[in-house]
Amino acid sequence: MSSTSVLRTEVRLFRREPGALFWILLFPTLLLVILGSVPSFRDPAPSFGGLRPVDAYVPVAVLLGLIVGGLQSMPQTLTGYREQGILRRMSTTPVRPSALLSAQMTVYGGAALASALTALVVGRLAFGVRLPEQPFGYVLALILAVSAALALGALVSALSRSTKIAAAIGSAVFFPAMFCAGVWAPVQTMPDVLARIVGWTPFGAAAEALNQAAAGDWPGWDHLGVTAAWTVLLTAGAARWFRWE
């Protein structure tokens, strides 16, 4: 079995998971639609810098899909493969287990990007949210955010001996990640001290970068740098502690 065949197999398996399809691809946009259906969320608000709350929640919806995929879905899948001995059996074939890891990251990374595109399109068509005015900066920030989420998911997989542990660790990290991404309060509405603290986290920095690109500015190199640094550190940790058996 080639690496391409492994990827095709993982895509087919992912398509058979209705829970993953809903929570990664549909839930972030559904949350945006629910919030956008509240009349007050469609009126400009001083606390949002003159933006409408629904405008501020589009980047949040974009980040939510990749957080769900990276922390809730991918670690449990990889840990399940380890528990079932699939990785051990693959190590005796010409296809290395790393091909499966690469396929998993491609599948969930692609799902996260599809979720982001869906949120942007629905936000534009349903609520008149402007598309990012600095598209190249937005894409760069989004790719770094996806990379950070996948690296964090790989680290959770590395530290988890079983799917139950992966679920527990993933849930413990999931809610702080959502807070930093702005699910409960977008970063621009947080007090200055809290916003600065959140800005040092991967998803807080990514949220700031996405907001800047959406407004037409090039994302701050400090925010891009923080997201990239977290990606490198998390990847190094995952490589250090990951076990195929």
C-alpha cells in the first residue's frame, strides 16, 4: 500500500464519521448562524471597535473548526490505531507508520480549511460580513493556525496511552483553547491585560492575526511569530514523545 493509498483510505474513513463531519465542518458555521440570527449581533457595537459582533465572530468560527479537529478528533483516532496495533503492523510493511500520521494531518488539516471556507462564505452570504481585505496575510495566518492545532493534536496523541486518556487531555486543553480563540469573548473585547496574555497563546495570537488581516492590515509579525513558535515547540514535543506502539 502506497502513501497515496493510505491517504485515500483515511479520507474514506473520515467521511464515514458523522460526528467528526458535524463538529469540524458544520458546527462552527452553525454557531455563527445562531449568533448572527440575534438582532443585536448585527448592529455595530463600540466594544467591538465599531464592528458588528457577527463580524468579530467569523474568525472565531474559523478557529473553532481546526481546534475541534486537532484536539478532539485526530488524537483519539491516532491513539485508537496504536491501541489496536495498526501502527505496529504497519512498521513491518514497506509503508512506514509516518505515512499514516501524514495522512491524518492532511485529512484533518483539509477539513479545518474547508470549515474555515464555509464559515467565511456563509458569513458573507447570510450576514454581509466582508471577506478578508488582506487575503494573503489571512491565508498565512490561517495556515499557521492549522499547523499549530495539528501539532498540538500530535502532542496530545504522543502523551496519551489510550483513547480515554486522549479524550481527557484533549478536553482539558480544548476549553482553554476555545477561550483563547475568543469563543466566549472575542479577543478585541477582552481587557488589555487579559488580551496581552491571550496573545501569547497559539490561538489567541492566531485570532489577532486573522482579525488584522480581515480588516485589511498585514498580520502583526509578533502574532505570526508566536503562532509559528508554538508550532515548532509542539511539533518538537510530539516528535520527542510519540510512540508507534
